[in-house]
Amino acid sequence: MNVREWALPVYTILMQLAIGALFALWILRFVASTKFKSADIDRIARIPVVVIVFTAAVAMIAAHFHLSKPFLSFLAVRNFKTSWLSREIVFTVILFWLLSGLLFLSLYKKNYRKIISTLGWLAIVNGTILIYCMASIYLLPTQVAWNSNSVIVSFYVTALLLGTVALACLMLLDLKFAEIQKNADIELRVQWIRYSLGTLAVLGILLSLTSVVITNVQMALLKQGGLIAQTSLNLLLELYLPLLVIRQVLPVGASLFMGITVHRMYRQNIAAQKMLIPVYLSCLLILIGEIVGRFLFYAAHIRVGL
């Protein structure tokens, strides 16, 4: 894959990560409101919001490297009624403006909590639609390996998995940053992490296992298909077998490692600060596994006809 081809995996993975992380953050933000003060939650969530918006912005920039004439990308929206690509572009732009508004309010209008909450949920709804458009682009009769609703499910699972583990990593990195700055709310951030980390770890395990199931379902569908589908399956089981094993094993192993480490934190009352390296490592390995999976997604397809 050349630079233009890698632009698509970078865009899809980073955008899914950003949407998934915002969803996980907003769920935690809502649930934690019964235990923590709203102002405290918003203050703790501020840096993760900044990183999420930055990630989405990088994803948008990366997408333009796939185009031969990036400055004319706006012309693609003219086919919104008939083209999933046009819809993807439109909802990506809408998401960017929603996230920009969310970032501005979070940094400079902290008292507008209801508006911040509403903007966050609107961005999540828009992001959910965006992922659907993103996946629907690949549902083509001429692309046998892609032409299945399992692709849509896999994109959503990837978004939730990457978003969940990335949020756990962001929370711990934010804690480390707060300690360096000697903020007065260190203990509050520790409580927030201990309150949230167990749920995020369990979700990471469940979602990584779900991802493995989806991959096997996709291979079963290829096995039942015709000659072209069998050729795609053979590519996965022969030429790309080592990468397929990495794709299957790495996210599950990393999420289990994260779950065991978090369990030890609760059971042995280990300081939350000591969780940064294992959680960061788990997040990195899961991200690598998803990158390998996205490479296989593009590498195993074979076009039928024109």
C-alpha cells in the first residue's frame, strides 16, 4: 500500500477512535454525575475532549492525502443523494464543526454545561451516522470480501474498542500531566480513574472478543462464497496468515492483560498512577491489532468485473 492507500486506514481508524472515545467519555460523564460534582467532571474531562478533537482533525487531514486534488474535495458533496462517499464527507464536516463548538465551550464557556452536553451527544449521533456511511462505501457487489453487513458491525466495534481503551489511556496520561503541574485536584482525578477503569477494562475485553467473532464470521461468509470469495479467503489463510494471527490474538491478549492489571489494582489497592504503563501498552497493542486488521481488510479484497 502506498501513501495514498494508507491515507484511508489512517482516516477511518483515527475517526472511529475519536467517535468511540467521545461516546465512552460522555457515557462515563453521565453515569458519574451521581457520584461526582458536575463541575469536577467537566474539568477532568476537558483534556480528553481536547485530544479527541485533535484526533478527529488529524483524521480529516489524513483523508485528503487519498485525493489527487485535495483542494477540490468539497465538490464531492454534490452527490449527497446517491453517494455514500458524499454523505461521509458531509457528516465528517458536520462532526468537525460540532467538535469545534464543543472544544470552544469546554475551554472558554465552562458554565454552559447543558449546551456542552447537548453538543457532545449531537456529535456522537453524527459520528454514529458517519461510521455507517464510512462502512457503507465498501458494500459493493464488485468487492466480494467487503459486500457484507458484517463490515458495518466491525466498524462500530472497532470504534467502541479503540475509543474505550484510548479513553482509559487518556485519563491516566491526564493524571500524570496534572501531577507534573501539581494541580490541587489530584485525588479527585484518582477517584475518577478508579471509578471508571474497571468498566472500561471489561468493555475492552468484551469488544475485542466480539471483534474476533466478527472476523471469523467474515471468513465463514467467504468460505461459502464463489471462486473470488475463496481466493480472498486463501489470501488470508496463506499469504497473510501471520498477520491474521496477529489480528486475532493481539487485541484479545492486550485487553485481557489490561483487565488483569486493573483487577490487581482494585484487589491489592495499587495506586492508579502505576497503571499508566500497562494501560498504555495495552492500548498501543490493540491499536496495532486494529491497524493490521484494516490492512487485511484492504489487502484481501478482489474486484469482480469492472
